[in-house]
Amino acid sequence: MRLIGQIAVNVFKESVRDKVLYNLVAFAVLMIAVSYLLGQLTAGQDMKIIKDLGLAAIASFGRLIAVFIGIGLVWKEVERRSIYSLLSKPIHRYEFILGKYAGLALTLFVNVVVMTAAFYAVLAYLNTQFPESVRVSWPAPATDPGMLRAIALIFLELLLITAVALFFSTFSSPFLSAALTLGLWVIGHFNDDLRSFETVVESPVAAYFARGLYYVLPNFGAFDIKTQVVYALPVPWLYVVTTTAYACVYIAFLLAGAVAIFSKRDFR
Amino acid sequence: MNAIRTEALTKHYPVGFWRQRPYVALDALTLDVHQGEVFGFLGPNGAGKTTTLKLLMQLTYPTSGRAEILGQPVGDVSVKRRIGYLPENPYFYDYLTAEELLHYFAGLFGYAAADRRRRVAGLLDEMGIGAERRLQLRKFSKGMLQRVGIAQAIINDPEVVFFDEPMSGLDPLGRREIRELILRLRERGCTVFFSSHVLSDAEALCSRVAIVASGRLAATGDLSEILATHARGWELVMAGLDDTVLEAATASGRVERVTPLGGRRYALALPLSVAPDRLVADLVSQGGELVSVNPIHETLEDFYVRQIGAVENDRGLAAV
């Protein structure tokens, strides 16, 4: 556990010093500012648009970090041969994989926290800019803490994307890993459609196949509750807990797969 | 107990896309390295040196055979606590400083913070890395990275250290410093296993060497014995010989070269096939006087070239 922590801290340190990361955070903050400007143009709907865009920005920039750093986590170490020195130290290969994952999870956590803080700061400021008569027409207060549930699920989605990217990066090139991760993410958003595929096809084979894919592929759509929180619709805690458990199990399988592949790998 | 032992260690890599065939990177390497010695692992590029080191570090897995370090199978994490490794052309993390990298690696051995600080500062001083220790590694030259690489390899006071081309990228002063460091490690009782194709380094440092070529062990043994037992000819120093006698001896092929030494003394180089006692008897009968007779030993380079050539010939014949 101590070794995993040390590897994770090193990943975090490297990520923080990597200028790309700063750019992404700056971009996210900029996005929130743009959402504010956009809100100025649409009277009455300002707060919902700003909330929607802000949450989308947190998710999108988090995904960019998760995919583009995730696919390079293992590849960069192998390609630049820094892994040779590292694996000659008293660590197991599984500790390397888990440390790398934990490091990126920590980086993402800090990023999500920074973006969330910036998002709430913008909302708090805007709250002061509207008269009471407008504020009462909003479905939820500007700084509604209920949005944290959506952000928590966004963070879980990012952890799952990172695990997918890390899994692919243990055996393929960054380009292929990125393509596979993004492909899986897109398919994962249509996962619910696969479940009800039998209603649109006649072939029972195709229906079974679609049902099989539904159970195997990650259901990324489950993590998106932006609309519910923006419109202050109820999101039961049970839903949050079961989605969290789903993410944890899926991540555990992906990391176990990554460890199994990486443990057998030859570094030529 | 040997520091390192390999038994028929073999590594095949698949090559080709559709119809993969095995490429033999290492072929049944059996080797013993004794504790406390500096062992030179020599061979041309592509001979299998780095593959051997990767197998010993478990960066690749053997196709067959086995390897032990300090009596335990390679890959055992407890062994890794007792060894150090410098890869060929080491590369580290761009955004860490040399100091941070060594702290990170020292932490993996579980050293407490105060001990880490002491070790890191001492090693950086020993490797001649001054104020640069606080620069990010992406700003380091190849030679400086090599020094950092050596420092990380010995951060845990290893009992056995593996250096893959340790002199690579170093200037003459740096090479001398690393030679001195290797000798200091030997004095501390550390076994040093280093791969190189620079023979002068091996000649200056090693007690024993192994030569590999085309993935096969071509020769191994005590360096002083190799050089002592492999004579390539004889040198006679004679006095009082006439030019005509010397010319006749050269013309007959019994003498390869005559070097005047002054005072009518000559050094005569004889091929190994000529028995020096018979030639001496002939020359003495023609008025010469024997001053000395000595075998001319092979240099490590001669031995190396001969061994590599033998393996290449074998491969050529096998291919035919």
C-alpha cells in the first residue's frame, strides 16, 4: 500500500507539472465564464443553462484529462524506458499499475475539486446579480448542493474512463488506446438502447447479442444526472449508491485485467 | 554461494507479422559470477548483453532456463532490495529534479525521510552533481543522466549491481570517475556485473569476463588467466648477430619482425608456430647471444576478436 501511494504521488507530481494539465483547468474555468456570458443572452433561462454548461464542462475536461493522460500512463514509462529502473526496485508489477491508477485518480480528484469550486463561485456571484423575484422562479437555488451528487457521479465516470484507458494502454499504442477508450465511451452512452434492442429487431440472435453487450460494456449513461439536478428533479440516494457500486466493480475488473496483462508483458 | 547464476538461460522473440518465427536473442547462457568480483559481460552490439540483463531484472521472461541472484530466483522482490540496476541509456521523469527522483526511488526501499535525505545528498555529491540537482531532468545532458542513473542504481547500497554500458555518454573525466566508483564498490564487497563493448574498461576493472556473440557464450574466465594462457608468439632479444643472419631468419619465415634495440641488440618477433629453443640454438651457433625470451600475450582485444570470429564462423557453417 505504501509503495502504491509513493507511485501515485509521483504520477500526481508529474501531472501537475505537465503544462497541458494547467491548460485544461484554465479551459474549464474559461468554459464556465463563457456559460455565464451565454446566460446573459437568454433571459429567464440563465441559471439552468449556466448550470448545465458548467456541469458539462467539468465532465468534458475531466474526460480529456482521463483519456489523454490515462493512455500515456503506462506507454510513456515503457517507451521512454523509465520503467526499467522502476521495476528493478522492490515493487510488484501490480503495485505499479495500481499506483499509476491511483495517481491519475488523485489528479482528477484535485481537478474536479478545482473546477467545482470555480463553478460554485460563478454561481454564487450570479446569485447576487438577480433580484429575488427572478430567483424564486428557478427550480433550485443557484448554489444548490444537490449538484454535488451529479459531480460525484461525473467523478466516478472519470475514474471508470481512466481504468478503461489504463487497461488498453497496457497492451496497445496511445493512438489505439485513445480510439478504443473513446469508442467504448460512445457505445457506453447508448448502453440502455442495447438493453431494449429486442423491441426494434426481429432476430432473436441479434437481440441476445445486444443484451450480452449491454451486460459487458460499461454503462456510461448511468453517470449522467445533469438534467435531473439542473431541474431539481429527485435523484434517490439509492441510485447514487448502486451506481457507485457498479463503477467500483467495473473498475476492479478492468484493473485486474490490466494487472494480468501487464504482469506477463516483456519489455524488449 | 554465487552472486549470479544462470542455467541454460534462453530467450526467443517472435519476429514477423503473419508467419512469426523465433529470433534467438539468447541461447542457453550458463554463467556463474562470484561474490565480490567485478565481472565484465562483453560482446558486440546485438550480442545479447542487454537481453541477459533484462532477464536478470525480470523485465523480460525467459523462454527456457533459469537465473538466480544471491541464491534466490530472479523476480523475487526480496532480491530486488539487495541489488541495483543501471539500464542502457537511462531515461527518467521529465518533470522531476535529480534530487526528487532519488528521493522517490529511496522511498521505494522504505528508507525514513532523514535517511533518504542523507543518502540522496551523499550520492549526488559522489556523482559530481552539484547545483544541477534541483534542475528538472529534461534539462540534463546524456552524461548527467548517466550519472543520475548510476546514483539511483546504488541508492540502496546493493550487494550486487548491474550496469548496462555504464560509460556510455560520459566524457573522459566522467569515465575515470565511474571506473573509480566501480573499484570503490568492489572494495565495499559489492559484486559488479557490467556489460560493455569498450574493452579497455573491462581490462582496467574486471577480475573475470564473459564474451557473448550472437546470443551465445563464446568464452568466460579469469581475465589474468585468459591473457596469460593465450600467447600469440614469442619475443627473443639477441645480441651479436650479423645482418645476413637476421635477413636469412626473416626470409625463412621463422622471424616475423626485427626491431633494433641499439648496441647490436635486436628484438625478434616469432610466430607461435616456431619453437623458440630451436631458433635460439641456430642463432647462437651463428655467433648470437641470447639476452631474453618471452611469450607475447594476446590483448583482451585480440582474444575478443578471435572468440567473436569463432562464433560467427560457427553460425555461418550452421547456416550452410
